[in-house]
Amino acid sequence: MRKFIKAFVRDERGVSAMEYAILAGIVAVALGALASGFSSNIQSWFSDLNSKVTTAKTNAG
């Protein structure tokens, strides 16, 4: 049993997969933070676009 545990601790085959998983988690958190920061800007942009389309529709009709 002791040999198995030592071999398991020394085995580095899964280390790169774990590093990629941690990196993917960090990227996901960063994208979430950016999305929440830009949400008000995006909402404002769509609101402005909606008012322009409504104005264009009113002027055309």
C-alpha cells in the first residue's frame, strides 16, 4: 500500500490537465467579471439603438 501511495504522489501525468482546469476556471471568472462590468454599457447601447429604430420607423410611416 505504501508503494502505491508513493507512486501516486510521484506520478505527474495528470498535472498538466489540472493546470489547464485551473487556468480555464480563472478565464471563466475573468470573463464573468468583464461581462458584469459591461452589462450597463451594453444595455445603454441597445436602448439607444431601440430609440433610433423607433424614431426611424415613426419618420418613415
